[in-house]
Amino acid sequence: MSWDLPSPFIHRRVAHHAEIDGYGHVNNAVYVAWLDDCAWAHSIERGISPELCRELNRGMAVWRTQIHYLRSALEGDQIEVATWPVNNDNRLRIERRFQVRRVGDGETLLRALIHYVCIDLQTGKAKRMPPQFTQYTVLPDVAAAIAAEQSPYEPGVEPR
């Protein structure tokens, strides 16, 4: 069981009955909520809480999402959702990669790349990041791993 990139932030959870759709597996919309939960947990761990965002009147809003659904999660599955900041221009944009794995067999269920833009929470308009958002730095080992790979998130590249 290995992660796509080194030094992941990992958010653990269980696939609950309410998340199961008519086909008997976790609904695709639930995975999006899991990614959001993981991003918030990581932000809070880095010192960027919802309260701080409201105080600063700044937040990171999803601009674009690329998701590769690979396998299904089933009710009761133990799940690990990992995230990595992979780009921060320290002005307006941040990108995060995600990988979702089932603990029982280590299978990757999903890979995603989410592009965020910093906004004024009152107006919803793009605004420069406050200095606190430098906490979304790309770790050196992550930057080196990205430089060495061909990203599975680019158009025309098949997921692994």
C-alpha cells in the first residue's frame, strides 16, 4: 500500500449506510464531500480554520475539479482520504491532489485534482491571499515527486 506522493495528510473515515446509493456502493457525490472534509481537516491542522477565514474575510473556493473514479467503496469500508497541496502561487490559486484508498485491501478508489481560487467571503470575488495562506505550501519532497512523474490528472493521460 503506497501513496502516489510522499508525506500525505490522511483523513480517516468509514463508508456509512446513508452514503450508499441504489447500486449498493458509495455514491459519487459522497466522494466529493469526503474530499472537502479532508481539505478542511488539513487546513485546520495547518492553522487555517473556518473562524480564521471569516475573520480574514478570505477563503479558498473550488474553481475546477478533476476526478478519476477507479473503484467502488461499500458500506462499512474503512477509508483513507489523502491530500497534498501541489501548487500555491501565493496570490490567488492553490491546487490540491487527493487519493482515496480502501484500508482493507489498499486499493485506490479515486484520484482527484482540485483547483481553488482565493475569494472575498463577502462578495465572492477573487482576492489576493492573506499571508496566513502560505501555510498551504508544497512540501519539498512532494515537489520533487511531482517533477519526476507524468501527472495522471492531465488531459489524455490515463489514470494508473
